[in-house]
Amino acid sequence: MAAIVVVTAKDAALGVFWCLLLGLPTLGMGLLARAGIWRWGWVSRYRNPEYPWWMRNGVFGQLPAGLAFLLFIPLFECYRGGPCAGPALGSVAIALLLFLLAAVVMARPPRWIKPAWLIEAEQNDWQGFAEYSTGARLTAYAATVVGMAGVFILFITGQLVFSLPALMIALGFGYMHWAARRSKGRPAQAPADKL
């Protein structure tokens, strides 16, 4: 016997809320990075070979991933079915393809996804490039901590299912910063003198 899943208007509104909450900031950060406006924070990860490829190139996947989150909204708007079900499922299919594109772009970023200043900096072997100040970095980290604290509050108040992706992102950021600071190998030891 098949179980019947009942989706209420409240569930649908909550789904739209989470799509907007995940999609708009992700899309916005992807657009800002692609336009060359947002440069701090991710550039040091991009240039650091000790990070895994998916952490170094994560900024390039934000544009398609943000669009993908937003394309789930028609599915929640059409929770009762009817004539909108076909286009809503088509929107979900496109969203899944955009998530796949985000993974491909992060694995090997093509030239068209990179901002012009980054292409120029790579061609000049990063000569003339200056990292952002410590104050700008601290501001970015503080904004991240405040945002993740808000997600943690949702997590402990019972919105477990919806806050798990954000919790995983927070743990990923923590691992990313930890992994970049630890050394890859053991320090070389001086050979013991033998008598």
C-alpha cells in the first residue's frame, strides 16, 4: 500500500522561504564574484594548492547553484498539482542540471565563469595582486559567524531538516580553514648520529 503524502500550504510556503533563503544569497555572491566586485576571502583559498579542488573553486559554482535553488520554487507553488505540475517538474529538472553544472564548474572552472581581473592576474603570475586587509577579512568572518549562528538557532528550535544543509556548509567552512593551515607532511627530522 502506498503512503499518501499531504503537503499543506504552510509546508509549501516554508519550502519557498528556504529556496529564497538559500538561492538569493548564493546567486548574489556568485554574481558579485563574477562581476569582480567581491574579491576578498575566496581568492586566498583559490590560490592555495593545499585546499581540495572543490574548496578552491567553490565560488565558481555559486552562480549556477543559486539559480538551481530558485528554480525549485515552482514546485512548492504548485503543491496541489493541476496544470502547473508539468512546468514545475521541468523547472526541477533544469535545477538538477544546474547543480550538475555547478559541480562541473567547480571541478574545472572554465574561462567564461572567471572574472576578468582573475584571468588577468593569472596571466601575470599574480604580480601586482594584493590581498585584502585583515579588517576586511575579519568583517567577512564575523558576518559568516552571525549567519551561521542564526542557522544554528533554527537547528535547535526544531527545523532540523531545513537547517542541515547550512550546518554542513558551516562544518565545511570550518574544515576548509583547518585543512589549509595544517601541514601536508611530517617535518623532516635530523638523522641521528651513530657512534
